Amino acid sequence: MARTQTHAARRKIILALLVRRLRRKRNRSFYIRDIFEKRPEYGEYHHLVQELRHSDPEYHFKYFRMTKASFDKLLSLVYHKLVHPPTHRRPISPAERLAVTLR
């Protein structure tokens, strides 16, 4: 009889732990937030930095404290350290990583 009681007590404890674990588990209703999904459309790098590179070299220098040529040279030196292999999501480009780091 004592054996069945300890067995039942163990089952109750295990069940309580499972219920507790299920309650703690976060329900994620979306995989990627909208703000991150829209980064190519509305992000600073994809608009402001690209415009600075192509049309306003003076402000590009003020923004990054280096010329476009210096930025490109620095990018070529550190590119292999900043690149990440693509997975199921698009990784942040090395140029964007460098721009964020310098800014």
C-alpha cells in the first residue's frame, strides 16, 4: 500500500512540474517583429546612408568621420569578420554592421 502511495505522489509531483513548465513557456505569436521586417523599406542604413554615399560626400564625412573611399577600404579589411552565413532569415550586411559600429 505504501508503495502505491509513493507512486501516486511521484505522479502528482511530475504532473505538477509539467503543468508548471507549460505555464512558463512563452507563446510567440509571430516570428519576426514588423519593425525588423520593414528594415529594408524604412531603415536608416537603407535610405539615409545610401543617399549620403551617392549624393552628399560632405555630410557622409560628417556622419561617419571618414570619406566614402575610407569607408569602403575599411569595409574591405573587416568584411570577412562581419559577414554571417544566411540562415532562414536575411542577415545584416557587413556594410550595415560597419555603419552601425562607426555611427
